[in-house]
Amino acid sequence: MTSAERARFPIGLTLAAIVVLAVCCALGVWQLQRGAWKAQELQRIDALKTAPAVPIGPVLARAAAGADASFTRVAADCAPGSAAAPYHLTTDNAEWIARARAVCRVAGGPYRGVLVDRGFLAASRGATSAPTTALPPPQHVEGVLYRAPQNDPAPSPAQAPYILVAEREAPPPPGVVAAPYPDAAGALQYAGAYAPTWFGLAVVALCFYAAMLWRRYHPKA
């Protein structure tokens, strides 16, 4: 290799290094932003855990205006016309259970109703088919709002995009065991946790680039 060839600036290597550094740094900054969001969200969830139940109507009105009502503890008085919804089969401790659901009609709000997860039917544990037990419609429900999953759409377009997970009902539905969802904070465990990894990869890429330049301009004799 001639001295002119050795002195030629490695444009391709430099462009590749710039792209890698930019991607790694951008992902690292994004993870830092996720970490800040996680801290705020955990603070909000922690405050809501012990908050008293508030009427569901104003909460859903704010949600319809664009606010996030997730994890808000609410109380709902279901209007006449509330009805049972199909059971939802899921697992608990490696056993099938059927979670009882119902539509609670909410009068005077932006939505006609909200889906209520009442808990699981005790007699359904271990069964692999949906039960046929008919339950009375809900009347008064206190619980926590969770955003409805995309794979669990609301039965009606006029229904709130949330699931009210019951902590207690009056009167309680017969044979149903209240089963609140797991602590929502667990879903945020890894938010922002990978920022050091991405910044570390950026440093590694920079060191690799510097080593390649050193070898190019300081070849072994």
C-alpha cells in the first residue's frame, strides 16, 4: 500500500460510523425520555392507588376530551338497561377461569356505557368452556379504569374505551370473586432502562472507528 493510499480518508467507514452513532444516541435519548415519563407515570399511579372513588361521569367526560383516565378509581351507578356481557376465559395459576363481564349504562355522559370486569366466577375454575350461569346486571360498582386492549374491543362504538375492573359491587353478584388486575406499575418496569446500553454501544462504535483510523494511518512495518 502506498503512502497516498494510506492517507486517503475512509469516507464509507466514516459515514457508517456517523449513522451508527446517530442511531445509538437517538435511542439512548429516547430511553432517557421514557425514563422521565416512567417516573411521572409511577407517581401518578401511586397517587391513584389510595385515592377515593370519584363519580365516573366527569372522569369519562375528561377522557372523551382527550385526557387519560387510566388507573382512576371511580364509582358508577348503572342505569336501567345494563346487561351481562360474554364471559372472558383466561388463566389464573395455570387454571382456566371465566371472568364475568357486564355493560354498565352510564346516564348523561359522553358514552352510553362502560364494560365492567366483575371478577371471576368461582365455579368456572378449571373449566375450559364458558359457563352459562346468568348473573344479574350491575347496579353500583367501584373499581379502577383500565384502557381496553386493542384485541378486546368495546362491544359498541358508543361505549367508553375503558374497562372498569370492579373492586366491590353493591349488591355483589352471586358466585363471583372480585379479582383486580395486577399492579399497573409492573408494566413500566423496563421503561427507560436501556439508555446506558445504547450510549455504551455508541462509545463502542466510536472506539472501533478510532481503532480503524489508527490502523489505517499507522500500519505495521
